[in-house]
Amino acid sequence: MSDNVKNEKVKFEVLSGVVGQETKLQKVFRKVPPMIMLCIAWLLFMFIVAVFWEQFAPFDYEAQDLSHRLSVPKIFGGNDTVHILGTDSLGRDFLSRLIRSIRTSLLVAFCGTIITAVLGTTLGFVAAHFRGWVDEAIMMLVDFQYSLPFMILALLVIAFFGNNLVFFVFLLGIEGWNKYARMSRGMALSAQNNGYAVAIRQLGASPVRLYTKHILPNVSNILIVELTLNFPAKILAETSLSFLGLGIQPPDTSLGSLLSFGRAYMMTNWWLAVIPGLTIFLTTLSMCLLGDWVRDTIDPTIRK
Amino acid sequence: MREKLVEAKGLYKQYALKSDKLFAKRRYLKAVDGVTFDIYKGEFFGVVGESGCGKSTTAKLILDMEHPTKGTVLFKGRDMSTLKPKEWRAIRLDMQMIFQDPLGALDPYMCVGKQIMEPLEIHNIGDPKDRKQMVLDMLAAVSLKPIFYDRYPHELSGGQRQRIVLARALIVKPQLLVCDEPISALDVSIQAQVVNLFKRIHKELNLTFMFISHDLRIVKHVCDRIIVMYLGRVVEEAESDELFANTLHPYSQALISAVPSLTPDAQAKRIMLHGDPPNPIDLPKGCRFASRCSKCTPRCLESEPELVDMGNGHKVACFLVTGK
Amino acid sequence: MHVKYFLVKTLRAFLTTFLLVVFVFFVLRITGDPAQAMLPDDATEEDYIEFRQLWGLDKPLMEQFYIYCKNFVHGDFGQSYKDGRDVFEIISQRLPKSVWLMGMSIIFSIVVGLPLGIYAALHRNSFGDRFIMGTAVFGFSMPNFFLGIMFILIFSMKLHWLPSAGSDTWLHLLMPMITIGMTRMGSYARYTRSAMLNVLSKPYIITAKAKGANRNRMVYLHALPNAAIPIVTVIGTSIGHMVGGSVVIENVFAWPGVGRLLVSSVAVRDLPVVQAIVIIMGLAMVLANLLVDFTYGLLDPRIRVTAGDK
């Protein structure tokens, strides 16, 4: 008997928990403007395509069919019913290439964003912690980065060291590190003087513990906002370099290189350039709008 | 002879000031300017003075949160300035601090239970499984219910926060607890509660307290021995009862006379201090209290008096009293 | 106060330049033998000996660095190994074109962005305001090379209004200028708007308003100069972004500038040219930043900036 009662109680608790969560979720959803919902939907779609690219791609993205070059698909008034978006100048299925490109571009941008965040934040914390000449040196590097545009730096490094995928991702990781470094340094400096860091330090905590367990969670809001705004910048940097033929190298393909190849056929097969371009644009736009919205929602005081 | 826990010997602390000019002479703010005292084991030691007199800096020097420009701090006979970073961290088990602003001293993004547990994790005390119980015991010791474990600092009242800070300090069972104006940020109505909690803990755990305050009523209520500081210097040092019964330094007299009293005739004897204390960046020659002292003599403007023991551990730095 | 500010900024500029040269110098060393990297594949033994002599490669590292700097000061950046021409000569032919394009793009973005921002601030929450603020996000997220290609598709290929490549006439300038300028125009408008709104809410403006001051006079004589300070900062920090963008855009519109030269040199690994362009561009950036700092210092007499913070 008592067991039964207990079960009933557990059931009730579980149910009420679920109900509670649902209303909470509903509340959140009601607060999200429709525009942001669209952005999230698009990003989610891109994310799914990037993860399950092999399931989505109808053909092998590298397979050439020279007898079917630059075919015009049905949706653009052509007669190719096999290839939904037609083929490129080597007869490769354009949709499959597009899907592969989305995966590459997003993956590279994602890894680059993470590297930048870790690198920049760490350097900022190191500068704030050690002060003195370490601080001076790191801030000098920050200033240096400001006066050398990433694009130029990237071209210099690629010219001297050549290029491969891993190297390229790390190179992208440099883009924008100075923003994180300056921000995290500033926040760590103010946190150090504000009570809790002093208090925790005097408990005998090691600097690593202080920074990872206390200062990091305290500044995470601002870092998350910076992350969402840095991601589109990463996509733009990668696609720009790939567009110039100096980023992602064949046989792999990115949205930038896809666009670059497509521009030669704009008079006849305009979608070969326009579709990858629009994909980049919609993705960066969604991320920018989402980032702005998150910033304004999380903390109205850091709005600038 | 009682055992000395802390010996502060001739402490000086100067802060370099930022200058606008490129080649100007560096100027210094003398926050602590030659301070010597001992804290005995188990006593409730008070430090009194106006804001800006170097009380908080002294506390930081005692805990070696900042290094003195000159002078040494001995803790249990050990020179604090010689500690290596690891030893420095380890010695935190013996000395803990309570801050003026309890909200600022707590991490706003961590539940308070975890924060009380933190010293245990840092110093690897106890079995990880037992730690939660230790925290709950500690909460009980500072008269808080176990439900507070999962609360966040902003959900608590000022008094509750200060209890949390106290619990975090006490969980490592320190020998010395330095309290820097621990109640001045609290509502008057709960100040007494927290002070009594301090007193109870002092008695129960046989802790040594260094209690910093500008509020003489509270200091009188809780402290065994008191030093009075003025502009970075100790002007008087005595047992609590002795200090209030037989106040020697004009500054201490002024401070004590300013304490609101219930007896009307005491009110009449109030000594008013005029003017502001001199600028600690460039102090005038002579006694630093001379500019506000009602009994100032020509000699006071010439040289600075030293702290002299008048017997029975009552020390004072005033020519009028010591005659030297 | 002022002298120190300008002194510190100039010192920093020198330091950054020095860092830049050190950086390029070491990147070159890390790749291995600079002679091998800097000389074409078909170089003879004598070429190697001559090169090592010229750059003092047999001497200690510090001395090598000294020779390296000295050669740069003399304008000796070596020879391109695509065609053996003097690098300095090649770049100085291209540089005016790039400076012209960059300059016009910056002017375009300011001339369009600032009035839009002022308009948005004065007509707050109107449809125009929202639209202008929308374009800022658009500029940020639009890949400029895609925008350029769309322009070519519409205005050159479909409408035949504008030429798609080259730099001969004003018509050639139009599309690349707008493409580069567009990326930043929106954000300038956005910053101008918030700076103006900030100033317009200040007590002295409200007082002037209450006294019935002339609206236009108030906006342009009092509000705008005070709002200019944050705007100048934003423009300064975005120049680097624009320079990076112009490298891509020069390639889209076949603009015969330094950016296009840089990309084609990187593609064939013509290292003497790459190295020289990077140093010259870096130098130009340092100068531009210095100019912005000085403008900032002149605009705001209150600033007393120490070396530590910027």
C-alpha cells in the first residue's frame, strides 16, 4: 500500500516537473521574436546538414561526369532531373558539393572560433594575473594585431609556410584573439579588485582554480556573446581566403571556393555562384542577429 | 608570559602614486607608517581608527596579502615574507579573513554551499563524500538552516551572507581570524546578532581574532586588547578596560568621547575634533595629530613622539603623557 | 599633458613598426634558409652567393637584422622572382591605385554613414531609423566578395551600366568603392546614432532645448562635435578591417592595386614581393592608426592617456 502511495507521489512529482518545464519553455519561446526564431531555424538546419552531410548528399561530391557538364536543373528551367541543382564545370553534382562545402566551412569556422576563444581568453587572464612586463608584452601584441589586419597576416603566413587543413584552422584561430584578450583582461582585472577574487585567493586557491572556477563563470555571459559574434567573422575570413584560392584546398571544397568557381559561369548558370553566396550570407546574418539578441537579452548593460 | 601568535615589527607600506608628468619625482602614499604590535594566542584583538588610517592595509600585511615596504610579520614565529607560494597557500589554513562587504566576497555564480566547501577542496581536507556533511555542520554552527546550501548570494540578506563568509573561513579551523569591518556594511538591527555570533565562536573555538572597526561601542563590547591607529601609526595600545577607564592619548579621548552615551553628564565632556586629518601623501613635520589636537605644544610641531610603555602594557605615543 | 599623449602614441607606433619588421624577419628565418626561400628555383650558384652577401647571411643574427632593416630603409626589397624586376618599383606602381580606392571607400562610407546615423538619431524609432539600423547588420554579415559579384551580375552583365574590371575611369571606381564602403557604412551609422543619442540626452543639450535654441544649430554646432569622439575611434579601428576587405575586392573587380598583387604573389609564392607588401601595408596601418590617435587627441582635450591603457 505504502509503496503504491509512494509511486503515485513520484509519478505526480515527475509529471509536475515536466509540466513546469513545459511552461518554462513556452515562456522562453513566447519571448523570442519571430525573426530570431527564423535565425535559429536556419542555423539548426545548417547544423544538421553539416553533421549528417553524408546522408544528405545524393552523390559523391568528387565524382566527375564530363559528359554532363554545367547541366541546368529543372527548377531553373533546364532538363536535368537527376541533379537537383545541376552540375558544375566538371560535371560534379552541385548539391552534393554544396552540402560538403557547408560542412567544411562550418566545421573550420567552429574549430577556429573555439581556438580563438581559448587562446584569447587565456592570454587575457595571463596578462591580468601577472601584470608587469607580461601584461605589457601581451598588450603590445594586441596592439600589433590591431595594426596588422588578419587578412594580410594570413596571406603572409600562407605564402611562407604553405597551407594544409589543420594549419589553416589554427591560422583562423588567430583572427580576433586580440578582442578576447583585451576583454578578458579587463574583466579579470576588475574581478581581481572586486572582493570575491581577493577572498578566494586568500582562501589559498591556486590561480588556475581562481580563473577557471570563478572568474570564467562570472565573465561567461560576455564571452558567449563575443563567441556568437566571432563565429560569423570566422566564416567570412575562411570563405574570403577560400574565395581567393588560398584557403581550403581541392579536392576539399568550401562555400568560398564554390562561389569562386561559380563566378565564371554567371551568365548561364548564375546559381552556381549565388546559392553558395546566399548560404554564407544567411548563416552569418542569422548568427549576427542571434548574437545581438542574446547580448541584449542576457545583459542590457553591456549593450554598446 | 602568553604565547604570541602574530608579531608585527615596524611595518611600513607605501603606495607609489601615478603621475601626470613625465619626469616628476615619484610621490608615495604612506598607508602604514611604522606599526609594531603583538597579538597573543586566543585573544580578541581590536584595531580602531577613522577610515583611511591604515587599518585595512595593516590587516592585509598581517595576512601577507600585500608585502610590507619595510618590516616583518611573524606568524607563530615564522617570517611571512619568506614563504614560498605553496607554503603561502598552505598557511591559509591557519589564517582566514572576513570582509567588510560579504556580497562582494562571494562568487555570485556559485551556490553558497559549494563556496563553503571550496577551502576543503583547495586544501584537500576530508573525504569528498564527507564534505557536504561538514558544510552542513558548519552552516549549523553559524546558525543557518541546511536549506541555505543551494542558495545563491543574491538570495540572502546581508547578515546571512556574512554568516556564509564566516562559515567558509571557519571550516578550515583556522587559528587567526582577521575581520576587516565585518559589520559596518550590515543593517544596525542585525549588527548585534553577528557580533554576538563572533563572540560565541571566539569562546567556543578558542580562536584568535583581529577585529578591525571604526565603531568603538562594538570594539569595547568584544575586544580584550585594543590599538588605536591614526594616519598609519599606532597612537595608543592597551587592554580594553584600561583603555576606556584611563584614556591617555588626546586622539583616543576624542574618539571615546564621541561614543553616544546614556548618561547625560558624559555627553557634556565630548571633545570635538576640528578639521580633517593631514594629507597622508605629504605629512607635516612633528606629531601627525598636532593639527587637530587641542593640547598641541610647540614641541609637538617639531618632532614625532614614539610609542612608550607606561606600565601594565599600556602604551601611548604623546609627549604630554610620556613627557619624554 | 598633451605632449605626453602624442609622445606615447608616436613611441607606440615606432614600436609596432619595429615589431612588424621583427615578425616578418623571423617568419622568414623559421622557414629555413632565406636564400632558398627568396630566390627562384632556377637561381645559379652566383645568385646565391650574391644574395647571401647582400643580406649578410653569414653574419650573426643581430647583424643580419641590422642589414635587413638598412636595406628596407634604402627601399631595397630585393627582386621579384616572377620576372626579376625590382620589388620596390613594382609596388610603387601599384600603390597609388590602392590608396585611391581605399581613400575613396573610406570617404564614401563616412559621407553616407554619418548622415544616415544623424538622421536615425533625430528620427528615433521611425521606419527610417529601423531600416538604417538593419543595414548595419546587413553590412557586417554580407560577404563583400559576394556583394561584389552580385553587383557585377546585375550592373555589368544584365544592365550593362558599369564596367566589371579595371580602374581607368570614375565608372570603374564606383562598384569596388561601394562594395568596400558598404561593409562599414552601416556600423558607422549605428555608432553615430548611439553617440548622437548619448550626447542629445546630456543636460546641456536639454537645457539648450528648454531655452528654445535653434534645433539645427544645436545639433550641428554642439551635439555633433561631442559625438565625433567615439565615431573617430570606431572609424580608426575599422580601417584594418577595410584594408583586409579591399584585398579581396581588388581581386573581384580586377583592380590593379597592391591587394591583387599580394594575392597573386602568394599564389606563386613570390616571397620578396609578399614580404615587401606586408611591411608596407603594416606601415600604412600604423600611420593610419597614429593619425586617428592624433585626431582623437585633438578632438578631446580632456584625455590624459598613460602608456598602459588605450
